[in-house]
Amino acid sequence: MHPVLHILATAQVLEKAGQRLFRPYGLTVAQFNVLNLLSDQPDGMRASDLSRALVVDASNVTGLMKRMKAEGYLRERENSADRRQHVVSLTPKGQRAWETANKEYSSSLAAVDATLSPAERKTMERILQRIAAAVSPGP
């Protein structure tokens, strides 16, 4: 099997593992990603910066944030410096959801990390960076 196919197959396995991990908390992988990005941003993030940082398709971000606001995980306010922009932050409910789910997420990452030696991890990171650079569209 070609290495790229191995990477894609691994990504699918990780996506399914994420779905299983977050389902008991009533979260999707994408929702956890939003909570995780905002968890250490007490003043929030501009919605546009959040969109760029998310590991989801940009076309899904508006609907994702709208649903998360409706579910009480997020709040949105106008940016005082530029009213065209909005700042998104966690509500107390969103902070609690992140804290609860993050405990299991951190444990799961530690279990994955334990399968690799430090040298294997560095090698894997270098190889994945080279592959990403090779397929990136460039500047």
C-alpha cells in the first residue's frame, strides 16, 4: 500500500476514535476542536481567526458556530475595535464541557504517544511535514 493511503487510512481511524471518544459528552470532533481552541483564550478569538485555525472545512464553520451558540457552548460579541468582526468565546457551559472531555482526550493522546519512542516521533513528524510541504499549493 502506498504511504499516502496509509496516512489516509490512519486519519479515518483517528476520526472514528474521536467520534467514539466525544460522543458520551454530546460533542462532535469539530465541536471539541472549537472548545479546545478557545479553552485558553479568556478574551475569545475573532471568528475569522477561529475559522482559519479549525481542523474542519471552512464551509462548515458558520453552521458549526451557530449550533454551538444555540447549544450554549459559545457566546459571540462584536469586536470593539472593528464592528464588522465578531469575537467568539466559551460560555461557562462550554468551559465545563471542554474540561470534562479534555481529560479523556489527554489520556488518549498519552496512550498514542506511548506507542512511539522519542526518535520515532521526531522521524514521523519530519516525514509528515515533508509530505505536507510536497502537496501544499505554495505561496
